[in-house]
Amino acid sequence: MERESATPLVLTDISAQIRKQPVSEPSLHGSLLVLMQFDVCEEIRLDQLREIIGARTMEPSFKHPAPGYVRYQRPPVMERIESVVLETGERLEGQIKYYDYGVVSLIFELPFSGDWDKLVQLASRWVWNSDFEPFAARIAQVKLGNAAPAMVKPYQDWLSEDYCIFHVREIAGAPTAAELLERHGADVAQIVRGETVRLSEGERKEILQSRTSYYPNDLAVIGWNGTFIYDTPAGAETAIQLLEYANSQLLEFRHYDELMTRELAGVYDFLEKGTGMLARWRLARAASHLHTVLLDVMELTERVDNAIKFLSDMFSARLYRLAAGKVGVPDYKDLVNEKLRTAEELYRFMVEQFHQARAFVLELMVVIILIIDLVWLFRGRIPV
């Protein structure tokens, strides 16, 4: 009897304790940044665009005070866009940036609060989200309708790049970067890759190798399709801008790679279709066109390469190199440079073939003239 009467008392006490426990506060506070970029034209005249839309110029942000000569060569123009409400009820604030080398960049911000599991689920949903790109493209088309007079040689088909940035500005307990990686390194790796299941130890280490910090209490772990940032809003701005710039470079080099592939394929077809004298005579025009494309691509790639300078901000330079390497900028740049070298060799070959054809024609004309002279000479000496 005593045992039976004691049991309800114990359960009652436990229930009371559960009711008295406070609801746990979110351990993470931050924002998801969804980056969508489109290559829309060969060039955007920023001065003319600024007059059309009345937007402000975007200046670079740096981790610590830097001299004025650390800057964009031609700062992009930024314009706010209206809030976007998804079917899930989530509200995203956004902005659009116009780069002079023909790229428009839309970045949408979705605030979040919760625990690590919630952030892992959010990352998995957005890193592999393929439905948002057409939606962002429609917004870009509307904006570019007003900006059309400032666009040079618009493209009919747009190349695109998407990227996710998970910016955590507050973590319960305010851990240092080392403490964060020790306690939640596996979570960070999942967030960067957009995976819902735990990764292997080797994969986790490989992902976390691509990390950098400036102060003990900030961290950036950069992946090829997503980045985790633990920093204040002001401090994170550096990484966000450089990730945006690196992705725009990737987009441009992808465009140049496809352009050079088409041009080289056309040259190969031209050379295969005709090797006769008349075909060689037409090489001058084809070589001139190839050389024009070659010079245009070299000029445009140089403009993209030199869009921003890091002459006195070594941390920003290292952060950019890390970001560019992870998203694949050097790989596509090497492909473009290799095709430029191939185009140069083909141009020299075509010019040489044309000169040979021209020299042959000139020699043939000289021979014909000599034969005519000889005929007239011997005709004059033949007795009637």
C-alpha cells in the first residue's frame, strides 16, 4: 500500500518540475543569404545606369580600416528590391547589384533563430533548391527592363550561378572559433554541404580545412556551393562581398569558356571544309574575326580580374583566394587561358596559310605575265 501511494507522488513531483522548466531559448541567431547571379550582357554602363534608376554605388567593406586605394576599380551599382514572400510564409529582403562586366547579382536575406538541427535542415533545403532560380530570374528581367539603355550587347540566354551563405551572428555562450569547431564542427560541415546526415570524418576534415579567421571569435568555412560565417554583421560583410565577387568571376569565366569553345569549333569546321586555294584565300577574313574575338576576350577577362584590388588588405586577399579556389574560378580561368593560347596558334597558322596562298598567286601572276611576254616576243619573230 505504501509503495502504491508513493508512486503517484513521485510522478506528480516530476510533472511539476517539467512544468517549471523554462522554454529553451534559441541558441543561434543569424541570416540565410541566397545569392543568384546572371550574366546578362557584355557590359553595363554604370554611370548611365545610375542616372536611370537613381541607385547608389557599392563600396567594398574590409575587416579593418584600410587606405582608400583598396577599392573596386569600378564599384557596382546597388538597388533595393521589394520584399519577397514565399508560399511557406517566409519573407526575404533583397537587393540587386550591377557589375560593369555585365553581371547582375541578386542577394536575398532570410533571418533565422533556432538550434543547430534547425540550421542544418534549413541548409539542406536551400543549398539544393532548384526552384528559386526561375523566380529570381523573373525579378532580374523586370529590373533590367528599366536598365536596358545602359546595357551593351545583351545576351538572349543567361548563364547563372547560385550560392548560399549562412551567417550566424550570435551563438549561445559566445564561443571562440576554436571552441565552435570543437563542439559543432560536424554541424558546420553539414551546413556547408547542405547534408542532413553526418559526414565521414575524412569528409568533415576536408571541408573544415577551407576555413579562415581574423580574430579569435570569428570564423568562415567556405565550400563550393555554400559558406558558413560566424561573425558580427559588420565583420561578415567582407566575406559576403568577396564571395559575391568570386562567384561573379566564375560566371564570367564560364561565359568566356563557352564563347571560346564555339569560336574554336567554328574555326576547326572552316579549316576542315576547305583546303584548296580559294579556301586559303578566304582565311584572311576568318583569321581577322578570330583575332578580334581573341582581343575582346583578353580585354574582358582582364577587366574581371582587376575589378577589385587588395593592395593593403592581406586578410581580404587571402579570403578572396580561398573563396575563388573553392568555387572554381582558377579552374575556369585556366581553361579560358588555354583556349586563348590555342586561338593564338590557330590565328598564326591561318595568317601563314593566307600569306602562302597570296605568295603563290603573286608568283603565278608573274609566271603568266612572263609567258604572255614570251608569246608576243616569239610571235614578232616568226616569219610570215
